[in-house]
Amino acid sequence: MLRRAVAVEIEVTKELNKLLCSVESVYLSIVREVAEYAVANNITSANQLHGLFYNKCRSEYQGLHAHLIIQAIRQASEIAKSFIERRRKGLAQKTIPGG
């Protein structure tokens, strides 16, 4: 599979930049929390993780759009699957993903 990354640079106001950084921070904290839970409990199903975390995240981060929470949970599921597989093969050197 061929992948290509493209870097795009845009000029934004300071206020918009702060908003984007705060959304990114919240998104990454959801991914981190869900991935760590998934690895600790050996859960790789995105549907199961969605059932466990969606309502909690929606109530905790009310200003964040639902599709971002869903995508964060899916991304965490993929990270957990990859980490658990690497750990099973003896390739993971850490106890948690990214830790």
C-alpha cells in the first residue's frame, strides 16, 4: 500500500489556534485513556470500547463533537490492537502504549 503525507500550513488567529490546540489536547487524552484501558483489560473491540467510553466522554467533554469522540475511541482501539499484538510477539518494550 502506498501512502503519502502532505503538510499544509495555514495562517490562523491566536484565538483559533488556542481552540484547535485545546481540541487536540482533549482528543489525545481520550485516545490515551481508552488505549490504556483497552490494553490493561485486553479489549480490542472498538464496539465494546465505544459502549464503555462514549457516554462518559460525551458528558465529560460536552463541547466536543460526537464524531471526534467516536474517532478517538476507534483510534485507541487500533492502537490497543497493535500494541497487544506486538506484546504477544515480544516486540513491545513498554507496559502501555506510548508510555
